[in-house]
Amino acid sequence: MKLFRTGELYQRSREAVRTLDRCRVCPRDCDVDRLADETALCKTGRHAIVSSHFPHFGEEDCLKGTRGSGTIFFSMCNLRCVFCQNLDISQKVDGTETPPEGLALLMMDLQNRGCHNINFVTPEHVVPQILEALPMAVQMGLRLPLVYNTGAYDSLESLRLMDGVVDIYMPDFKYWDAGLAEKYLKARDYPEVAKRAIREMHRQVGDLVIDETGLAQRGLLVRHLLMPGEAADFNSIIEFIVREISPHTHVNIMDQYRPAGKVGATRYPEINRRISIEELKRVYTAARTLGLYRFDASL
């Protein structure tokens, strides 16, 4: 609201849209002219493609509350996770091209339906489009906290444009090892990009602040999806968070992995199974041993 009142939010939106002419919105640095509807890996041109929007009751308790988190799912993704459970959304053009006025109306619809926040899901490649829509949404009466729900493959330039705009950053730190990132995400530089991005997110918003009603108001909430046989990667990620971000970082250690996407008995057989109870116990013990104070566990 402060940025809107000073005119900075509109100026940021103009600056962000200009970056689409030789797109480097995310770390893929495709250099295509998205203003002219040229597309590359994300297959998204001038306008964002929205797959769906609705009050989501499957998010963390501090986001969903009693009335749901107002999720806007953007189609396409700048990662190519072989195990993606939303392959039709993340890697195929499945959705509606939505100009900024339409995106602003979606935000207002979610606010009018009583959602506690606006939750942008997979926003890495559409930061300019989100910023373009926000001044319109604020003029319409938007007053909810904004959640940036990302796979952590974000450019620093895009994140800095979001400084003072995003209230809650929610990155999913997937892999520490570059070889694993290349194999399963098709992005060898993912670990270094994610570390830089999460440092910047924490610099902007700090540790997660939860109000007296149990709802998140501001801060960093890190997710980590446990993968079969990945204990060493998990330890490195948690050690990084504790030592270089904050031991008070709220981490959701997610145990719901199931084989999906391109994973099967003949392709990526090593991850063609669920997480075992023994693996869960080991990672929860490791989190406590490494000094992480705030994390969600299902055991």
C-alpha cells in the first residue's frame, strides 16, 4: 500500500513489463521478445496464462486458516521436474491467457470470497504480469497479504522488483546437489540459484510472523519435498537454512511425494516409490540435530 501511495508500485510495474522485450525474467535467460508474444521454455508470451483460481484448503494451516488461501495457479513453469504431479499445468499450455485487468479481477474475486491471502503459484516467469495487475487490484480495493509460492528458481532482478510487494515468500528448496538438479529438474544451476533467491527473500521479509489467530502475516516459509533416498541432500539444505538464513526459519518438511509425471519402473526407477517411515524419522531427527527450531512434521 505504501508503494502504491507513492507511485512506486506503478513505476515498478512499468519497469517490469519492459523486461519482457528480451526476457530474462527468470534464470533461463531466454532473450525472446515476449512483448511481441514470442515464447520459449515457459511458452508464455505477453500475458500470463492462468490455469485456475480458488480458495485452497490444502495449503499450510497458517495460510489456509478457516476460509482458504486464495490461490492463482499460473500455467507453465521454468523447471522441468520429471516427478511433477501437475504436469498438465506445469509443462503444457493448459489455461486461459489473462490480461492484467483480468488478473486483478481474479484477485478481487478471491478477496470477496473471504480468502485470507492471495497466493501466486508458480509465479517465477510472470512477475511482470503480476506487477502490472497489482495497481489495478489495489484501486479496486485489494488489501490482502500476498504470497509468492515458488519452486525457488527465481532471478534476483525479479525478486528485487517484488521487494515491499510480497508479504510471504514460500519457496520449495528441491535439491542441493547440482547433478541431481540436472537429472530431475533439468536445471544444473538450480542449487546456486535457489540459495541466492532464498537469501534475498529472507532479506526482504525476515522470519515468518504468525498472528494471534494463527495466520501468517509476513516472512519466509520454506518447503522441502522429501524424495526417496535423499538424506544427504536434506541435511545440506537444512544446514544452509540454519547457518545462512536463520535457525528460526519455518520449514515444512513435506512427506507426500508419490511417483508421478515421467517417473515409472523403467524411467527413474530409483524414485519410483513413496517415502518410508524410517526415512521420515531420520530426517526429522536430523532437522532437530542441525538446530532447526520451527518445522512441520507428520510423525
